[in-house]
Amino acid sequence: MNAVNRIVLIFVLMALVSGCAELDQGLSKGSDILAPRDYVTGKRELNPISEKDEVQQATQAGESILAEARQRGVAVDTDKEMLLRLQEIMNRIAKVSHRTNLPWEVHLIESPEVNAFTIGGGKIFFYRGAFGGLIDPNNDNEIAAVMAHEIGHVVARHTGKSMGQQLAAKISSKAKKSTGGDLYRASYSTLHEDEADKIGVLYMSLAGYDPTDVPGIWARANKKYGSDPKAHNYAYDHSLNEDRFVKTNTLSVFALSYYKGQGVENADYKTILDSNNLTGKKATEEGSGFAAAIKAAADTYTSHVEAKTEEHKRQGQMQQDKLNAQRLSKVTYKMQNTTTGYKGIFGNIQNLSNNVVKNATVTVLYVNQAGKVVHSEDVLIQNLSILPGQSASWSTLLKNVPGSTGIVVQTSDLTW
């Protein structure tokens, strides 16, 4: 049974236990419960959290977040002038969104973290560090960009969908549990972040905020923080700053046709929400319960495939980085006793590239008699300045690994 059929089976079972006299009616009801239609796209995707529960859980979690901050002595919502600005921007954007009836609220936490986030249910939080650390506090367009991005997450119900996608991954029997599992979750999260950017740029334009100010946020972030995919071992859950600049630059061009001027709400926003050149045309409702179940399964599986594709892309980049590191360096080593009586691995790494190597990672593979790796250890060599053709020394203790009969040493990463 393939993955789509497995997911369809869930909806069939839901229909059978729903108590409905008609299977088709049960399928329709089951699909609406397990995979409600997306407010933005009209597509269906597994989401185990009802809207009522989403709001209730977000309200409780929000109260906990604010209470915990206050317990740590962190001020909350004390800057009334900035809070009023945030509330005004939020209200204007929420008004032109697909979920105007949520209990929208925003809070300002006086903490230096460079971040803004949502927990769904209409609850949005800004850390003080986001102002200056990421966005210009004097630019309402930049504040609106971040606000609209978070509202996009809420409208698309990304919190519940993430839980549903993990279930879909298990059903498909394809998601990996090791490093690949981390990459899968990060890849899926990145897709959500990209979607929130699309939705956000649309919303801010409809609300009268200039979308052409968005790319500058990520150009500045790239200059300040960089765009190194290896910083989190490729498990980054947002598009890299450089990529985000390129993507939002394109989005802002598309969104300009919906922007009617600073502070001017687009009078046609309701029509535009259903069909536009950023989020596409909203899918129509299905004609039957069976069609709804098929669509729910197909849409859920499509999202899973997109996440797997991104995961495989990152795995390919990781492998290519390792090959480049091995090609552009030479590692030699020997084993001998340390001054404390333990056995150690002492080596040298030679720079075969034309650039100065700043950091390197050497991987020690412990292998058994058949040559199979039974354990691996990364040795990070930092703060180097290895000129082309020159070498630097490194060392690590030799581990007592059961089943190991020897070691293989290779370069797995270089940074310039």
C-alpha cells in the first residue's frame, strides 16, 4: 500500500467511526475534522488541532510566556508608545487577512533576543532585540513585514500542520529518525517560513505598507549574520538570509500591484485574497466526501514530498562539502601515548586550496574488521590561519570503541 493510500485509509476509518449513515457524508466530515481546508490556498492538510483548541491552547501558552518573562524580571508591554504602534500595525494587517475573527493580540517583551514569533491562535510576540537587531524601529514598513509574516503563520495554521506532517511522515514510512529526521523537520519548517513570507508580503501590501522595504531586512541580516548553511549542520529552519533576500525581492515586485500607497487599504482586498499572483488562486471545494478525502491525502502527501525534496537537497550539499574538503586538504596522523599515559591521535592538516583556511573539521572513523564504521568523532580545529600549502597540527584522544579494529581519518569540513 503506497503512502497516499495509507493516508486515504485514515479518512475512511474516520468516516466509519463517525456514526454517519452515508459513507460519503462521513468522509466529508472526517476530512473537515482531520484536514480542514487551508484559508489561503483552499488545499487540505493533516491538522490534528481544531481551531477552537488552537485558540484555547495559544491563550494558555501566551499567558505562561508572559508570566515566565515577568518572573525573570523582564518587562512586558511597558513601552506603551511602541506597543500602540504594534497593535495598530497588527490590526490593519489582520483586517485584510483570511482570519479576521481571531482574538488578535501582540506583546512586546523587553528581552535582547533578535526574534518575533507566534504560537498560533492570534497571539504574536516581539522581543525588543528585533528592533535594531533585525528591523529598523523607525520604519513601519519593516515592522509590518515581520508582523505580516507572523500573521501569515497564524492564518495558515502552521502550528497544527507541523504536527500533522510528522504523522504523515510516519504513515509514509519514509522519514528518517537520525540526522535525516532533524533535516526533514527543518526542511518542512523552512517551507512554512517561505509560505509565511508570501502571505505576509501580500497582507502588508493590501494594508498599505510598502512591500519593497522587505528585501532590505534580509540584505541587512545577511551582512550582519551571514548565510552559512553549515552553522546549524544544514538543519536551519528558515531560508538563509541571502536566499530570503532574493525570494522577498521577487515577492515584493509581484505585490506592488496590490499596494495602493502608504497607509491606503486596498478596497478590493477580499477579491484579491481569493486569487492573486503570490499565493495563487484558492482551490474550490470538492464535490463529494470521497473527493475531499482523496484531496486531503494528496495535498498532505505533496507537502511531505516537498519537505523530502528539500531534505535531499541539503544532504547533497553536505556530501559535496565533505568531498570538497577532502579534495582541498591532506590529512596525516599517527597514534602515540600522551604525556598523561593515554593513547592519542596526533595529526597535521595541509591546505591544498588557494585560500586561507580559518576552521577545519577532521572526522575520525572507527571501523571493525569488515571495514564498517562503528563510531565516528568530529574534531573541530578553530581559529586557524592556514596559508595555501601550509599545515596546522591537531590531536584528540583515541577512544576505546568496542568492536573497533582500526581508524580512518579524513577532512569533513573547511571554512575560509
